[in-house]
Amino acid sequence: MNRLTKTLGALLIGVGVLGCPLRHRPEPIPEPSPYTFYTDENEIKERFVEGENVDVSQALDYNPILNNHLVKVLTSYLRNNGEKSLVTARTIYVQYGGLGLEEAIASANQYSDLTEIQIGEGTFGEGNTLVIPEKLVKITGQGQEKTILRYIIYPLDYLELSNTRMEGADYDIGGNEHITISLGLPASSYIHNNLFYGSNGAIAIDPTSNTLLEYNTFDKVIHPEYNISISFEGLIDKSNRNEESLIMRYNEIKNTPIAIQLFRSANAGVLGDLGNNMFLDVRTVVYNPENYPQGFVGNAWAETMK
């Protein structure tokens, strides 16, 4: 036995690991979860689904890690090689007292390649403005509690959006008509690590837009007309475009009457992946009034124990 091994052996004997019978150590008693999780297909449909043709047969249990109840440990069927960000050609900085988001997007619209807009800390926008990126753009904030955006962002080309708190806007389009959302996604996009918050924070997604939506939180997002957080709908004419897909994973949608409403042309369950999302304290997870086929795989359906 060499010196290192002898020293290690002596240490283990000294602390009672070697040279004595194994001692029984009682298993720690886990703390009760503050949530009730639903895995039975019939119970999920009865509690959380309104409408037909919604498949929840592959919904999985959500098993919280002790003292970290929002960590998702569902078995994932999703591929690990998510979409990569495009290489940024230029960066425009938005700060207080300097260039605003409207001006930054207007500048980015002059180019055909990707522009990154980095936004500093603070609250930007008055909650009544629509901005339309026409070319490829990447908008990066300083964090969900540091960069607050009160705009509607409606990109016509590729958008990457991350590290912001999206509180949206109520935009007057005339004739007593309003658009009240934070984000519309008619084109390819990568939306990640954002907090969508409040009555103007809802988003509208074209499920055939080749969008990846992951690691976002929707909290108290209650559209003033539809009482929803997310809508799947046809936002532009796709008659001459190939059908693409929506991947929506590892998002947390909570504290809302309706998480998702399926409007016309909502077919992400056929063309894309919906899974490993957390629905917490949501009265209706999916509202499907027109009975479009839709599948939900590997989602967590939960309520807080009162």
C-alpha cells in the first residue's frame, strides 16, 4: 500500500467509515410540495381544457427538486440542438438620454443583415407604441427586472428577443380599435429568457412561423378582451410559403384565466413541438373554441395548495 492510500485508509477508519459495520441513516423526510400536480388525462381535460381535439395523453408529471420547486425535471423528448443566434453585424445601444428603441429599430431597418439592439436598465416606452422591425434584428436587455419594455414589437423578419420584461402596449389603430399585446410573431424568431407581465403582456404567435419560444415566464398576463396569455393564430398570408413549426418549451405560464387560446390556423401540435412547459394556477390551460387538432406533450399542469 503506498503512502497516499495508507493515509486515506487511516483517515476513513478514523471517521468510522472503514473497519466498522455500516450504520443505518434514516432517509430525510421531504417537505410537502406546495403544488398539486395533475397527470391523469381525463382529470387534466376536465380541469384545464375547454374544447375538443386537444390531446394530453402524453402529459408527464412534474417533479420539483427539493427547495427549488420551479426547476423542471421532466423527461425531455426534445432535441438538444436548439436554433443558434445569427452573427451580429452591428450593435446599436439604447440608453436613457440617448437613442430610443423606435430610433434604433428605424436605423436597423436600413440594413439587410442582422443588427443587435442592446437596451440598458430602466423602463422604455409609454405603453401606447407599436414598433415594426422590418429586417433581421436581435434585441437584448439587461435582465427581466432591469430592462422593462412597454411597446408592441411586431417583426416582419427574423427576431431574437432576450433578457427583458415585456409589459406591452395598448395601441390605438383608429376607429375605436386597439391592439393590446407585447409581441406578435408572424415570422421566424427566437424568444428566450424574458418575463411577460401584466394586462398588456400577451403574445400572438403564428404556429407556422418557425419560432422557438423557451425559458420565458408569463405572469399575470391577462388580455383585457380575451383573458389569455398566448394566442396561436394566422398572422399573415402563408399561401405561398412552406409550412414550418413552433417549438414552445421550458416556459412557465402562471396566474391567468386562460394560458393559450387556439384561433384559426393553429396547428402547432401537428407541425411542431409543445412540451415541458409549466402551467401554474391557470384556470384553463388551452381554450379551443373551434376544435382545431392540438397536442400537448410533457407539460406540467398544477395548482397551488390553498
